[in-house]
Amino acid sequence: MGRLPLPVIVFDKKGLFSQRDFVSGEVKLEVDTEGLHGIKGVWMVITCEARNAFSTHMFVHHVQNEVYFDSTLIVFGAGKDTKAKADLSLPPGIHSFPFKYRLPTDKVLPSIFLGANGNVLYSAKATLWCERGISGLARHTERMFGVQGPTVNLNNLLELNLKVPITRSTEVRKLLGLGATTGTVHFGLAKRGFVPREKITVTGCVDNVSGEEHRIIKVALVMETTYTVAGISVEGRAEHKKTLSQTDRSISCPRGKVTKFRMYPLRLPTGCPSSGLPGCEMIDVQYYVKCNTSGCIETSFRLTVGTVPIRSVAGPVFPVLTTAGATACVQPSVATPMDTAKMAASTLECQARPSSPSTHGPASRVEDAPPSYEEAVASGTTNDI
């Protein structure tokens, strides 16, 4: 009686499938020279499940599972709960048993997701069962596969004004942001809708009235995830923030001038789910870009991530505002509505303060922008915050 081999699962399409697709592949068995006898069958269990698990500050542990599908396929012989065929055996060699499972067509399936307090996982578990002894003998193999989330066309989300350039302004103050105003920093994005692997470039300017002439500008792309567990009397909720990409650069900003800057691009990593994690009610995923420099209040831009990119945008935004028109902005929370987009920077005016003339004509308050990304090397990291 031959040794019981371990079933091996091989997926088609490199194990990544789309909505309403067929999950297909084969289960392979390598039988030794003695052959394999007394086989009951080979079957697969294909599942998709979301699970949240976390503890709150009151030391209450919250756990919730949501199963999207759980199906069994018999690929050879009989199933676990069906009668076995007599004298079922396999000769020595490698045997392949194809399988094909149609994903549900009556619901939206979430994309695969791995988070700090929850996940959405797709799995296939293959079982080989032989009639040996009183209870039989089995060997199992389990493999994960991926399903792409539903299509989210950013061009169709007209109510969010994702194509419209947007700006944020924050005042710079002395004494760690508590003293007198010395200038204003303006940040801008050409759009607020992006897809994975796309670059996100923050531009802006420093309107330096009387502050430091050297400044470090920092920007970061953050994914904010909210995990919810429904309860009979108490609902559990946990939040987690993760920095997907970040960069900074040194800006020379002379007093009495407005200095433009362009940050090195932030990159949205491959595999990031669409905003909201469509199809999953237990996990909500949101994205924003946070911008800051010393002496000012951190400001941010809420983003929308989809699967179909925006077709056209106006281009880089260099918001140049007067200090009188600037307002300090604080970082929005998840519950904050979408930011109100401002019109293109071409409509914004820059009123120059008096400056001493030079031999080459009137002095300009607007310095040339620093080198673009192609002229410098960007840096990015991924950290939990």
C-alpha cells in the first residue's frame, strides 16, 4: 500500500481572478512506485471570508466573520459525505485533476486585503482521502488566491470633482506654531483621483514674509483603515494608519518672496484596494496625502482610489496666494466630507510686496521651481504610524 501523497494546487492565471470569473487550475498527485489504493476521493473547498479581530481600550475583544461563499468541488472519486467507489486506485506517476469554479455572480466580491486588525482572504483547500483504518487517512493542502475588486471608474464619479485642481494653505508661526505669523505655505494637487502604481505629485509655494529662509517640506501618502464589528448592544471599532509612501525636500525661501516647489512624487503601491473596499461592509479603506513643515498646522488632501484612471487633468498646480487670503487647515478625519475643490491655480493672483530694485529690473517674488522628479531621485518607504 503506497505512501499517501500531498496534493498540490496549481492555479491558472497566476492565481489572480476577476469578478464573475472562473477559479480554475488543477490538483496534482505524485504517486510512488507502489501505487495508491483504497482511495475515497479528492475534493476541494473554495472559500472567501472577511474577518475582523481586535481589542478596544476597555479590554473587550471583538471578533466577526463574514463568509461570501463556501463551496466544495469533487475532482476525483467521491466527496467527504458521499459513498466511496469500490477499489478506486491510482498507478505510479504524476496525476492531474482539473477543477473549475464559477465565482458568485449575484454579489460584489471585495478584493483581497490584509490589514492590521482584519483581512479578506480567498482560499482553496485540497483533500486526498483514503480508506485506511477505522476513520480513514487524509492529507490536505491549502493555497490562497486573489480576486480583483469591482471596477471603479474615476471618470464616472462626477459629484466628487476629482479632476479639479485643489489647494490647501496653512500659516507659518513662530514658537512651534504658537507665535506670530511669519508667512504661509500653500500646497496643491492637480487632481484627487488615482489608481495603483500612479504617481502623486504635490506642488506649492512658500510665501515667506519674515520667517526662516530655509525650510523642510514633508509629504506622505497614508492609508487609513477602519474595522467595524457589529454587536447586539455595543459596536466595536478600530482604526489603523499606514504610511504607503513619503518624501521630503529642502526649500530655500528668501524673505519677502514667494518660492515655488515641486515635491518628489509619491507612488500608490500595486494592489491597493479601491477607496471604501467595495463589497466589504466590515472594513473601510480611505487614503489621504498629508503635508507639513515646521511651525505650521498639518494639512491634508483626501484622495479617491479606483481602478480606471482619470483621462485628463489640468496639470501641476502652483498655488500662489497672498498671506491675507490664506487660512490654516487641519487634517480631516474619516468622517469629514470630501474636501471642496478650488478652481485651477491660473485664477489665483499673486500680489507682490515692494522690494528693492536690481540692476536687471524689478525683483521677482516668485523663484524658479526646483528640479522635477526626472532631475532628482525620489525616496519612499512604507511604515506603520
